[in-house]
Amino acid sequence: MADSEHIPAAAPPQTPIWNPALAYPDDIPNVLQEMLLTGSVGTLHRTAMAGAALGWRSGDTGMHGPLLALDMLSAAWESDPLNLMAAHHVVKLATHLGYGSSTLPCMLAEFLSRAEDEQPFSSAFLRKPSDEQLDILVQRLADNIFLPRSLDMAIRLSIAMGQKSRVLNLLSPAWPPSLQPIRLLILGRVHHFAGDHETASQHYRVADEYLEAAEAEASLAMCLYQLDHKDEAVSRLISVLHRRPWHVNLRLMLYDVIFRIHTRRAAIPNRVAVLLYSFNKAGELDATLKRVFDSELAGATVHILNNGSSDRTADICAAWLRRVGPDKLAVHSTPTNIGAPAARNWLLAMDEVRGCEFVAFLDDDAQPPKDWMRRLMAAQELYPEAGAWGCRVHDAGMTPFTQSVDLQPRPTYGEPTEYPEVSDLHLQGLNPGYFQYIRPALSVTGCCHLFPRKSFDIVGGFDLRYSPSQLDDFDLDLRLAEQDTPPVYQGHLGVGHLKRTGVLSETDSKSASNSRGNEKKLHGKYAGERWQNIRRTMISILRADLEEKSERLADLLKS
């Protein structure tokens, strides 16, 4: 690659903090262990983990904790290379520990000296249409590329809008020689998130060579897997875990790849009902039903509740009933919108559904892939005692923009939580593929999930207090966790959601107010010891799951 001639000498190889065969040493602080059980990605989460690691004084020199903290801060920057605060943290701790003259801190110090610390975007700017925002940012960056906040936003917008060439044009001129690896890392991420895995892998290879950035090698592994270079991808994942044995997300991903879990699909039983309800979203419902009936359903029957719609929903339902027939589709209706919890309970109470072994709920704007049901059934085979099985949800057509993954108890970060809060690691940056694994979760998204019908006999239906919508599915998941049968997350099933989040989302103030109100109801219902018991149960389940998988990987990961 021509850019490589402008790159400085490489940094020395890194040494792992502990034996990679271990998920974590027994003597790490409890707060750090709980953070790791939640996951190992996200800029803010990694920064918080680094703070907890500083208190770990293991080893002859007592330096394991500070060195682990430095590695976690480095990882936080590598996954978010335009984050000035992350870069500052690396330089500050490296200097304090006597490593300020090594390659990465020196490079970041120069980057910080050139970059402008911009103010947050104004509300007036954020109210502008996305295309106008991108125009403004591109013009601004054409004059000065070292505007990290603007460049990061431009990258997100250009990818979301399918206009990656606009930001690639800005990054095409060479940077100063000592900063070329940073530019290549950024270029790799742009191509990766835009789906060009071949070009991304080329940039990642060079960035890792000169930055010694394990994050670049991890991203390279994910690109290689997409390019069907599976042997090298697995070898790279193993290499990253030797460099960063604390990387729980990669450990879970590697386990599923090694034991072929990521390819598993299971047979669909005959007694399965697929349940949807819809209110005034005829266009989205039509698109969802097309995806559903194009998918593998075997003998499953689809039930739609037209929840008091006044648009063309009735016509759409009637057209699909004529198209597929009453053996595959049943259409029901209510005279008025009864809200999400009541609609779900209404569907569950039907005799045709009560006799089913499994029921699946789908949002009326979900875009499931062809094998969605078989993927969920594979998770059911692996974790048959679970109370539900859910999936990874992303903006439709844009997998890096993740909406929901395995929602775990939010780490305390040193402060006890009095009511249910879930992790937000998937919202702390674009996702290169770090959530593709199967494991138990406190909660899974209500957009697309599968239940054993008996779950509702054990914990009851959806709580009507959360009408018209929001948090009724989370409340049910909490009750499942109380029974030691929490949901299981199937991260190898990605479902697109037509309702977008992030840079292209639209804010609905009425919906936001309803969500805040229901959040208060949820907090009141579970506050105190009830939540603490659920939290302890989940930590125990996550610990057992991770340790069992680490034991099975031990021979592969021995130093």
C-alpha cells in the first residue's frame, strides 16, 4: 500500500496481562469482573473499566492493574479514533507510567496538538435535515480535516445516507507521516461500516502493523470472515485474545465460531404461532408481511391484530389473506387501539395460540431474514430452559447502527443501582460486529422474539400499566429472570428495524413522554431488594456461562 512509506517505525509487541485461557483472574476487583461480564466494548465502558483496573495490584510488581488500565484506554481510543478525550486518557496514563515515549502515546500527543477541540453541535444544527448537516460538515472539513467531532459526524451521516465517497474524498490527501496510521485506521472503519470489507481489510492490516492496535486486528478478523477467509479470521481472533484476554465479546464470538454455533439453524415445530399487532402503519406492515411470508415458516401460522387502525391496514391484511390463504394467516381486529400490552395479551388468549408450543412476536416494522425462525429455534436448542429467545436489532439495511443486543444489568460503576437499568454498550459507537454470539441476557428486544407458550402461564402476561406501549416487554423479561429463566440472546440473527435510531432518527415527544412515565412505573415496581435479587441472579448466570465457555476454549488459548 502506497501510504505505508509515510508511516513511522512500529511499536514493540504487547504482552498479555494474564493467561488468555482464563476469562479473568480470580483476584480482579468485583466491580471490574461485573463490568467484564456485561461486555468489553464501548468507549465509555472501556474507560470506566480502566478506572476500576487501576485498583488491581496483582503480580510481583503490582503493575498488572495500571497496565491493564492502559490497555483498556488504548482499546477505547482504537475503537473511537476521533474521540479526543479517549486519546488524552491514553497519553496521560502512558506518561504517568513511564511509557510516554512509546509509539502510540507519541502519535496521539501529536494528533491532539493538531486537532481542534470543537464545541458540541448546536440544537439549531441538529434540527437541520441530514443532507444539510452533511453539506455543512463537508465544507467545514475541506478547510481543516483535523476537526474530530465534525469528521466523526460526517462519517456517520455519509454511511447512513449511502454517500461514503464524500467523506473518503476528504480523507484522500495524505496526513503528516507520523499520523498516517491514524488516517488508515479511520479509513478502514469507513469502508468497514459501508460494507467494503476488502478495502477495509487492507487498511486494517497496515494500521495494526504500525499502531500495534489489537482493535484493528479484531476488525480485520471480522472483515476476513465476511470475505470467507475463515481460517485466517479465526487465527486473528485467537491472536487478539492473546493480546487482550479481557475482551469478553471476542471470547464469546470465538467460542461460537469454533464450535460452529454461528451456523446453526434448527427445525421449526408445527405448533408455532407468529403474532403481530399494528396501528396505522399500513406501509410498514405490508413490508414486514412480505419478509415474513418469504421466510421459512414450516407449519407456523401468522396472526395479525389490526389494533383499531384508520388507514389502509385492513386492506393490506385482506390482500395478504387472499394471497397466502387462511391456513397460513389469520386476521383479527379491534374497534379501537387498545395499546401494546393489551394487544399482546389479546393474541395470547386466543384458543389457537393457547394450544401452541411456541409463540413469536414481531413488530409491524421488523425486517426479519429468511432463516429468522430457524435461528431462534437454534438458540432454543442450545438453551432450552430459557424463558424467551431474542435477536440483534439494527437499522434496516444498516447493520453498524445497532438498536438492541443482549441487554444486561447496567454495571454499578462503583455506585449501587436501586432500580432496573440495562447496559448500553451497543449505543457507544458504530458496531463492527462485536455482538454476534449467543448467551443469556437480562432482556432482549421486543422487536422479534420467541417464547415457549408456558412462560406466560408461569409469569403471567404483559402488564397493562405500560399502555399504550414501552417497557411492557422489559417488565416481562424481569419476571422471567426472577424465575431463573431469563431470555437468551441470539446474536447471529440480525433483524432490521424500519424505525431508525441515531443520526437519521426523528424524535417523537409524545412517545418520549410516555416512555419516561412508564420508566417511573417500572422503577417503582422493582426498586430495592427485588431488583437486587434479579441483578445477583443475572450476574451469577453470566459468570457461569462465560466460565464454562472459557474452559472449553482453554486448550486453544493456552499461552
